[in-house]
Amino acid sequence: MASQHFTNTLKEEVICPICMDILQDPVTIDCGHNFCLRCITQSGDTSNDFLNCPLCNKLVRRDTFRPNWLLVNLVEKIQAMDPSEMQPGREELKCQRHGEKFHYFCEYDGMFLCVVCRESKDHKLHKISLIEEAALSYQGQLQSQVEVLQEKEKVIVQLKEQGEQKINVFMAQVELEKQRIITEFKQLRQVLKEEESFLLSRVLWLGQEEEKGKKFYIASAEAQLNSFRKLIDSVKAMQRLPPSQLLRDVKVVLCRSEGFRYLSPSPVPLALEKKLSEAQSRHDSLTESLKRFKDNFQADMKRDKNRFFKGMKENYRKSWSSFHSLMEKHTLKTSKISEPESPSPEDGTTKPASPNLHPSTLSEDSFAVKATPPASLRPQPQPRPRSMASFPEFSPNQASSENPSSPGAEWTEGLKVALTPVTLDAASAHPNLVISQDRKTVTLDFIPQDSSAEPEDPARFFPFCCVLGSPGVSSGCQAWEAELRGPEGGACLVGVASGLVPRRGFLVVEPLTGFWALRIAGSECQALTESGTRENLPVRPRKVGVHVDHECGEVVFYDATTSNYIYTFHTSFPGQIFPFFRLLFPGTQIILSP
């Protein structure tokens, strides 16, 4: 039977330095060290053809791994050993040299000693203790090591969570950038479409007006030509009369013949010629501008592609190529299926319009970084069980047909909202904002804004007097209300903001930058929509209710006093969002409830 010491020694020889387990499919690399095939294959940057040996840090090639058949056989023999052979011996430990039992342990040599060995000159000066005492001492050391390893485990878990958070922030930024690209190019296409429509309309209108003038011109010319032909016939008839009759009426006929004048109407009115010239000039100017833009854009696009591919690893290039090809095929297929028909200016028939090969035609669940399921498949938030007294009823009036953002009857019917207690986040507040002790009220101080020094804390808004609310919304539904007070009823922005919005510098408050808010000042209430535009709303609430549905991507505003519906933003939130307030005039005060 093999000894325990020999068995452990054998096992140490077949341990992988990476996974610290018995070698599986052992291979030898160029520097001579041995590892599990799977462990060494996944070591380092897998996209690189080279890697550094985990033991000696020598640079070796990945395609030179060699199976170590000797280790394969050794591992098989060790694993085939009788398990009892790998257990500590049941017989008493005895000194093979003196035949005495082991009672002592030499700390210096790490050996068991009998009474005779203990007194020998080889161990006379070494630290020797009873086996039980030595084991107890090492038990304490092992416990200390366990505690150290557990602390390291906590650090590793924390690093893992931080890495996951960084990945989530990156993915949210990717989603936000995707939405910005789609929106900007959609607006650009809309502008070009409007210009094309106007140019075509003005040219077709000129053709229509000239068609009317053509009928008048032809009718006038035909009438004069008929009169002229009758005059010719009368002159010819005069020639055939007897002399007495000819002389009697000849002067009248000659006078009519000499006095005939062809009144030629203008074929094309000068005003229409001028308008056509203006349209041609506008078209030429636009064509030249678009040509310059196209040339500059293509050159810049080429430079941008070079920057994008510069230094890109081969596995990223392959992934990009396959994704881009799939995206183009899907876009082409989608555009062919949904080709609109446009009227032909020549004959009034319809023909397929040019396919739109833009990424915005892709469905959200096909290629989007953050897949958004269709509304019918989205999980609906379940209401929490509460007493009816804790559910203030919200029954918005029927929305005006002129407001495209109005919620449908399906959304409004029987809706009850559980208001969430919201407080102000003092850590994000501008220095001029005064927050009450219960963090329910914020007031813009009368101190001039330029008298406040820029705060050192980067979490504070500056120079705009803004503050966020808490808690944030990352899933489900949440609702709260804010009462406005101050001179002329106060002036502020009320809504929600993404947790990724900047805190310093000039803020552009619009959905593309992560803000969904109303501007309430004086007698006006406006929705801050895309491109810095403001949509005037027919109400001016004194107390505003905000309802957020994170899954559906909706921010609904209503008058908390009358329960009348105000406005809805439809979007896709890039992660967690927070209540947002910006106070515009000194003396303005906002009170949160509940």
C-alpha cells in the first residue's frame, strides 16, 4: 500500500497551476510548463495569437500546445488508485529508523520525530513540539488564512459588481446614442422630404397654371386665325365681282385687309416664367449645397471608418462584418416589404418609392443593443395590495384630438395610481436652493446666481438651479405630485431625468439628452420636446402629478388638483430615472407630496 506522503506527492505533480485541480487533457507549452488544455486556452486575451505563461511570463504561441501523454497516463493511474490508499494510514505512525512511535514534530524540517530522533544532534537545535500542539498551532494559522481569503473574496465580489455596473452604464450610453442617431437622421430625412415636397409642389403648380393659360392662348389664336381666313375669302370673292360691284366696296375691303392686326397673347405669363426661374435657382443652389455636403460627408465618413477599424482586433472585425451584413439584409428586406407608393408626376399612376435603407427601419427586438419587446408582450406591472384609501383616484379627462401624445382610452380607463413618497436629494442641489429639514420643500433663494461659487462636489448641479428627487425608478410604475408656489405662481421645470445626465455646464432639457419635463411659468405650461422646441399646452396647473411607467416608457403629467390629463412623453429609458426639478425665478417654491 502506498504511503499518504507518496500519494500526496504524486497528486502535487499533476495539479494545474491555473485551476488548482488535477490536470484535464494536459498540454505542454513552449516554455515547458504543463496546464489543462481548457485553462491555458482561455488564459489571457483569447483574440491574440500569443500569450504569457502564467508561471514564468514567457511569451509563447497559442498554436504550439502539445499533448503530454506521460502526464495523461500518470493522471489516469492516480485516479485509478484505491481511495483507501489516498487516506491517512490507520496504523500507528512509527519511526522506520528506531521503531519507536512518533510523538513530536520538528517545525524546522517538517518531520515527525520519535523520542530518540528528538535527542539526536540533527534536531537538537530545532523547534520541536508535541504533534497535538503543532497541529493546534497550524489550525490557528489555517483559520487566519481562511479569514484573509474571505476578505479577498469580498474584494473580488465588489470588483465584479463594479464591473457589471460599468457594463450597464456603457450599454445605457449605447442605447441613448442609438436613439440620438435614429432621431437626428429621421429629422434630417424629414427636412429633405419637406424640401422635396415643396419644390415638386411649386413646379407642378406652375405646370397646372400654364395648362390653364395654354387653353386660353389656343382659343384666342384660333379665333383670330378664323377671322383672318374669312378676310382672305372675302378678298378672293371681291376679285370675282363685276367691275361696278368691285369698285363700290373695294375700299372697304382693302381698308379691312390693311388694318387687320394679329393680337398675339403671351404664351407664358412673365410672372410664371419668373417663378419657374426662382424654382430652378433654388434647385440648383440646393443641388450644389447637397453636392458639397455629400463630398465632405463621404470624405469624413471614410476618415471615421478608418478610425473605427484602426487597431481593431481580428475577432472584433469578424463580429462587425457579420453583424453589419445581417443588418443590411434585414433593412433591405424590411424596406421592400413596406415600400410606400408615390404618385408619378407624369401620368398620375403609382410606383414604388425609393427604399429607405436606414437603421431606424429595424425592429427593436432584432438588432437593438437593449431589446424592447412589443407592447403586447411586455410584462404588465402588478398593483400592490393596499387599502382603497391609499389609492387616490386618477381619472384624466378625454385627451384633445389635437394632442398626439394623449393616452388612449385603454390607458385611462379605471386607472388608480399609488403615490410614492418622494424626497429631495440634497447632494444634487444647486447651492442657491434651500431644502427643508424633511426634504419635502425646495425654495430658490433670493441671492443672485452669480454670487454662488462653483461647488467642489461634482454631484451638484451648476450653474442651473436644479435638484433631483429620490427614490429613482428602474422598473414598474411610480407616481408623485408637486405643488408650485411663489411670485405669479412660481416658475420651474418639473419632470424626470436620467441618472446619466450631466450636472455641470449648459443643460439642454429635452428627451434626447435624458430629460422629460414641463416648463411652467406665468400663465404658460409647455412640454419641452425634441430640438429645443416647446409645445404649448392649454392648462396651467398649480399642482402637477407625474406618473412614470418604466417598462412601457411613458411619463404622464396631470393636474393633481382637477385630475385633468396634461401631456405624455413616450420613450425608452436608458436605465434608472429620477424626479427632476429646476427653479427658474427667485422665490419659487416646490412642495412634494405625499
